[in-house]
Amino acid sequence: MPTERSPRVQRALRLATGTALCLAASFGLALPIPFLAPVLALVLLASVNRPLPLKAGLVLALAALLTTGVGLLLIPVLRYYPVNGVLLVGVCLFLLFGYGLRGGNNLIVTFLVIGLTMIPAAGVADFDLAATIIGALVKGLLLVVLIVAVSHWLFPDPPNAPSPPFAPPLPPEETGRVALRATLIVLPTFLLVLVDPASYLPIILKAVSLGQQSSTTARHAGRELVGSTLLGGVLAVLFWCALSLFVHLWMFFLWMLLFGLVLARKLYALSPSRFSPGFWLNTFITLIILLGQSVQDSAAGKDVYTAFAIRMGLFLLVTLYACLMVRLLDRRATRPAHGLT
């Protein structure tokens, strides 16, 4: 029996433990939008396999500053010049997704996209709601940095563990098309949030997750996007039923740890699967968002099951729309090639 775990085992344990710790701490501290921090922790732990150095922490702090600043500056533009404001948001989303596809930091892109959409959409309706989102981003970022450090201390990579290979960047001629696809996925959701920010804010997180799945092709769009959304919904229902047996913060942590370990085994290919890592990451993100909103609905005295059904229906609509965009743009990209043969 080897005395040291393999790097993939350590990373799976780190991902599940860090996400569960961040979820429990976020709800235990009653942070605003408590499911935002575990989503950011999940993305960070899945994309970075080393502890955050001081320079990376400063970059994240700068990203949070840019996120809040750009979001606040867009509020008066959207309020008094709505058409120009929406077009400006669309152009910024296109540039951000293009930056990420050319090898930029996906976590920075996620921060900026959330700030570019959630903060101005909330601020148009209620500035206090925008301030709540800013507080959630800042406090969530501080919590994520702390939890990530603890997770790497608990489950460090073995010495001289090879780093996972970086995904090859898309060809330059593909970058514009995929960035446009991601923009067209997120922008309609942004318009929906402008109508009712308080009800539809979580959908932006789902749309951002779908938009960043750059490797999805038209042939696998239904399986990758719709399948992961449905699986995330089913796991959220199972999680809720299990949590209902004994409602306690520690049980919340333990159940999330268990579900996280199952998904992390799939994500890091410790358990054979025919689905891509993006499928399992999107499933995990969907589970956290749906479950977090249901817990908040229960604490507020709302009808949890009706709210979950409505939210799940909206998630599926957004996902089906994302599949449509993938198919339309991929078909348009391949049409000239067919014409030459």
C-alpha cells in the first residue's frame, strides 16, 4: 500500500472539502448571497492546483475592485440610456470571454462577468441590492481565499507532483465565434434579470457557467449542457431530502462533503465516466445554486417546492437556449467548409 495519495486523489479531497467548508461557513456566518462563495471556491479549486501566492491574491483583490467599479459605473448608463447600456454590456462580455479563451484566468473572467451583469442589473432596480451584491462578492472573496489556503494545507499535492496540462487555446479563428456564443448565452439572462433582479439573480451564475464551457460542440450540446443541468437538479432534490432528516449546519457540511466527493471522483476521473470534466463541474455548480436558494427560501418562509420548480424550469430554459446557440453558431461555422467540398 502506498503511503502517499496520488495527486488526483488529493485534488478530489481538496475540492470536496474546500467547497463543503466554504458552504458551511458562508451560511453559518449569514453572508449575503451565501451560495456565491462556495461557487467561487469550487471554480478556484478546480482551476488552480497550487496555493494562492501573494501576487495572485492581489490580482483577485484588483479583480474584485474592477468588478464593483465597472458594475457601479454602468448603473446610470442602463437607467437613462438602456439600449446603449445593454449594447455596452454585450461588447464588454464579448471582450471578457475572448480574453478567457485566449488563455486568460477563468476565475478573473468569472468575477468580471458577474460584476458586469449582477451589480448593474440589481442597481437599476434598487441601489441597496447592488450594495448587497458588492458586499457578497468582497466577503465571499475573503472567505474563499481563506478556505482555499486551509484546503491546500489539509490536502497538499505530493512533492514533485506534475501539474495538469493546460488546455490548448482555441485557434484564433475560433475564439471570436465561441466568445460570441458565450455572450449570446449570458446577455438574454442579463435582460431577464433587469426585469426582476431579486428573483432572477441566481440564473446569471448558471448562464455564466454555461457560457464558459467553450469545448462544447453541437453534437454533444444536449448531453453536456442539458444533462448536467438535469443531474444537478436531481442531486439537489436528493440532497434536500437527506438534509430534511436532520436539519443542522454540521449535517449541511457533511452532506455537501459526501456529494462533493462523489462528483469530485468523476471530475478527476477517479471513477470511470464518459462525460467530460466540464459536465461534472457544471453539475456541481447547479447543485450548489439550487440548494442554496432552497435553503434561503426555507429560512424566509417561502414555499420551497414551488420556488424550486420555477427556478429549475428557468434553468432548463436557459440551458436549452444555450444549446440552440451552440447548434446555430456551430452550423454556421461548418457551412463554408461543406461548401468547399
